[in-house]
Amino acid sequence: DAGVIQSPRHEVTEMGQEVTLRCKPISGHNSLFWYRQTMMRGLELLIYFNNNVPIDDSGMPEDRFSAKMPNASFSTLKIQPSEPRDSAVYFCASTESSRDTIYFGEGSWLTVV
Amino acid sequence: GENVEQHPSTLSVQEGDSAVIKCTYSDSASNYFPWYKQELGKRPQLIIDIRSNVGEKKDQRIAVTLNKTAKHFSLHITETQPEDSAVYFCAAIKPPGNTPLVFGKGTRLSVIA
């Protein structure tokens, strides 16, 4: 199994631009999580999906952030417009609903200048 | 909701010594407590976990203990090696299994050769 796949791995963008991060969960996993990691705030849960349905998006910082999961094998996290304070590592993770262990992707390193 | 506190935030030990990282959780319904290791520039990876029906679990040089009454759990690394240097995160989760993990803020462990 290839694990959780994220793209892009690194992105540098200018303030105001739209950023789209992509995630392919492990096949057979039906729960997907988006986390953001910064030095100051650690690992923060942004949103999670069960069976492609958003369950809790209370961690999404602002309306500039949105996430979708159109099918079981793909999810996106979009930031529009981006701001320098959005610079962070964004991790996608997945798990089977009957298990507890979650598996992280390699992360998308976002820098907004 | 669940809140996980982790201490210390940084820890330096001499190679060969032991390291202990402690976490407390707030929700007595939490029943699964994993520990993740994150090396610089990489994803968090599960190293050991414990469930609420077990008081201690060991895997080679790594052990985790759980005190349900006090709502705290600890990671113990014996005979530390330079490759143990990383950030360690504790986490807690309550049933059902497809709810998100709540992470501590992390402990940066440095093993000095």
C-alpha cells in the first residue's frame, strides 16, 4: 500500500492567491482528517470526514478555508485567499472506522509570502 | 471536548540514559492512547499505543504506562540513542473509533552523544 498520498509536497505562493492541497487516503479507509502543524500551535485538527461526509469543521480557522471529499479516494483543502499566517505544514490522515490508529501523509509544506 | 496536556516541551538526555514524557487527558471516556514520533521534516508515525484496559505496554526500549484514575499516561524510552531524537506526540481518543485524535503539543527530545 502506498500510504496516504498528499500533493503538492511543497508550495510557495503569494498572499492573495488560491491554494489547493490534495489528499488520497489509504484504500479502504473511510475516515479522513486534515491537520495543520505550526511551531506555536502544534497539530491542530481542521476538519474530518466519515464516509465522505464532513463531520466536524469547527477547527477550520476562517471562511477562507474549505474542504471537500467528493469520493472515497480524494479530498481537497482549499485556502482562498491565502495569507502569510497560513504558512504551515498541512497533514492529511486516514483510518478505518473500526480502528483507532490513524496514518499520516507526508504533509504539504505551504509558505505564503 | 478532550484536552491533552504534554510535558515537558523539550527534553535533553545523554545517550544511554532514560527519557520520560508525561501526558494528562481530561475526558474519562477516552480509551485509546497512541504515541507518535516525528523526525525533522517527516510525518508523525505511530510508535506505541495503549488501551484503557491495560496498565502498561512495552516494545523493546519503549514502554507506555496508563493511570486511568489519575487520567495520565507516560512514554518511557530506555537506553536512548541519537536516532531517538525527534518530537514525540501523545494523543487520546474516545469511542467510537472514527473520531479524531486529540494531540498534545509535543516534546522535542534531544539525545546527546
